[in-house]
Amino acid sequence: MQKDGGAVGGDAGREEGDGLWEVAVDRERCIGSGICVGTAPGRFVLTGGRSGPVRAFVGPDGAVLDAAESCPMEAVTVRERGTGRLLAPEE
Amino acid sequence: MTVSGETYAYPFSEPHRLDLDPFYAKLRAEEPLCRIRLPYGEPAWLATRHEDVRTVLGDPRFSRAAALERDEPRMHAHLRRQGGILAMDPPDHTRLRRLVAKAFTMRRVELLRGRTQEIADGLADAMAAGGDRADLVEQFALPLPITVICELLGVPFEDRGDFRIWSDAFLSTSKLTGQQVQDHIESMNGYMAHLIAERRERPADDLLGALVRARDEDNDRLSEEELVQLAVGLLVAGHETTASQIPNFVYVLLTHPEELARLRREPELVPRAVEELLRFVPLGAAGAFPRYALEDVEFGPVTVRAGEPVLVAAAAANRDPEVFSDPEGLDLGRSDNPHVGFGHGPHHCLGAQLARMELQVALETLLRRFPGLRFDGGPDAVVWKTGLLVRGPSLMPVAW
């Protein structure tokens, strides 16, 4: 697995993703603003006042990238499954 | 839960200082979705429970954009088809929000804390040098957030005399006439268009410069009109609310001496105190920004029909006993505090982290520098703003 923010394309071909993305929410950081829930309908759900992904693995979907980029706490991350490459948020 | 069948005139009463009309508590307990009528526009539902308020603000079955086609419930006579980011839904809304969201993450805001402290210290120095009394609004609460947003955005602080007057137009319910509102908004937009033209000639490393680059690199991301409106929105929202909340918070503390003494003993409580004050202060003075149901949505026995508007009472939600223990009490050490003072959902306040940081710095600085801070002339000497969407003092004489 590459580390966070590993060079995009730098190690291309060394490992292959399987086309799915892994969506995660750091519940320690989450403040329950509901921004991700509204930005990517059906992808996030609030439980106990904190967000989490409805499904951890999803097909490519621009809305989950938007949700990760819009989170004020940078609590939402989207990675390529298999390689662990960070797709959002941008550093 | 009942449906009375009555339609109540809204707001229920003229705002008095920071009191919350007790009728909200009655509605929240007995009729959590009720019918209301604002001075203008079609009748609406009002949500008062925490859970319902979050649904209306966060559920994609409710739309802000739909209001543009309707006679939206409102405080002022004339419809303002302003559009802009507050009248958009995802994914359109997301396109604009993403352009600015990065500048307001907690990580980025923390980088501004040192400079914000410097500004606060400078203002406190000037107050102390001027004697033993001051107007907290003019000498501290306004210049602090105005300086921060000016530096962040890249707007000259010297121009504040003008844009402060124009800003009121965006928050006016009855303070200004329809003509004044229109004139001020035009002046503000013209001023911002001029600053944007300057950035095109002389690029700069501020947020305005970054937005101009985003627009000029890719026209599809941001139209010229959207660029102007977004920048104006950042300037107005970037100071009006924080400038109101600083004296509001001080007012609450000075009228709750036991809690104030506790905060002085335990200054490490400041971040929690800010959250509690955000919960406790009913900042809004009127109904605004209705959401329209895109399909039928059930709230217990009440069904909001597709096409019906709903307003939320955030201040009522913030005192919901289902969520907060001793909700009417001020507890500056409250740990679990999911208030909706910054709203909820896609329109959750963009500047929430910046406002939090500024309010923490402001409170900590005032407590540390002015251990004897008190009203100069008692609480009755405070003059309150009227005819605006937000509550707050326009003049707050303090002594120390």
C-alpha cells in the first residue's frame, strides 16, 4: 500500500486497483455537519450524530469525491481499492 | 403531537434582546410541525424539533433552488431573485462550494489563528490605552472579523466604511427600504467587480485571486456573475455574524455571572463555552431560506406535500430536551453539543471553523485582558439592532 498522497501515477502499474473505491469517515474528526450526506445522496448516513459510509466500497462516483473535498474537517477519504491511492481530499 | 389547524403569524413576537419566545417550546412539545405565515409570500411549515430541523436542512428531498420559482415566504415585500450559492442544490451547489471549501477547512483555519490573536491583542491594547471604558462593538467585535476576512479574501480594510453599510442590505428585513436594498446590493456588486478586475491585472495570492484564477482557467466552473456573488457572500457572511456573536456572547456571560466566573477559573473551557454559546444564543431574528419539499415527506402524523415550503427554527432545535439535558440552562462545560447553530447539510456554514476560531480567540482575549469586564450603565445601556435577520448589539458600552 502506498502512503497517503502517494505520487499520482508515479508508481503506476506496480499495483492495480479493481475499479472500486473505498469510502471512509474518521468518526473522531467528524462533527456531524451533514455536508457529505447532502452532497452525495445515498452514500453517507448519520448515526449517533456522526457520519459513515452507507457502503464502504463503491463504483467510481464524482459525488463522493465532492463530499470528501467539501468536508471542513477532512474526515471523509476516498481511496482506490487495492492500491490504497488517495483520490480525495487533495492535499 | 397534534395539528391545531391554526396558521400562526411569524415571527411570533418582536425579538427582545436574546430572549427566545416561550411559544417555541410549546410548539416543539405539542405541534412540532406547525403552519406559519410570514409578512410576505405563501404560508409555510415551521420545524422546531432537532431531528426534524436536520431533516429539512440535510435531506435531498428538500430543495433551496425550488424557492426561485415560488412566492417564497419572506420578511420583506419584494422578491429578490438573487440566486447565488444559498439558492442552489447539489450538484450545482457543490460546484461552487468546492471552489471555496478548501480555504475554510479546520486545518487551513488553524493557520490563521496566530494572526487572529495578533489582531485581537492589538484591539485589546487600543481599548486599554483609551481608558477604562469602550464600545465593545465598534472597538473590538467589528474590526476583528472584518480584518480577518479582508486579509483572507484580499479586500482593503480601508474600504470597510462603505461595505459595512452595503452589507446590511443582504440581512435587512425592515431596516432598509426595497430601493435602498437594491442600491446597496448594486454598490456592493460593483465594488467587488472592480476588485476582481484589479486581480486580473495584478494577480495576488489571496482567496479573491484564487477565485479569479479558477474562473479564468475554466469558464464552466464559475461564471462572472457567480464569481462576484460568491466573493460578496464571503465578505458579508465573513463578518456580519461573528461581529454580532462576539457581543452576544459577552452579553450572555455578563448576565450569567456564575458561568462567567467558572470560565475565568477554567479558561481551558473556552472551546466548549463557544459551542454552548452558539447553542444558547438565538442568533436569528426572523424566518429565512425556506426549503421546498420535492416529494411528500412524513413527519409523524404530518405530511409535508411536494411543493410546500418549510422553515426551521434553529434556536428551538438547539433547546430540544430530546437532545440536550437541561436545555434552557447555560452550561459552559457541556461536552456533547450537537447544536445546529451553523445549520446542517450541504449549506452548513462554510465559515463555521473560521467563526469558531475567531470566537475562541475573541472570548479568551477579552477574559484575559479585562478581568473586571462589566456593562457600563448596566444591560439596559446596550442598544440592539432591529430590522435585520440576525440579532446583536449595535452599541455595547463596557467598562473594566
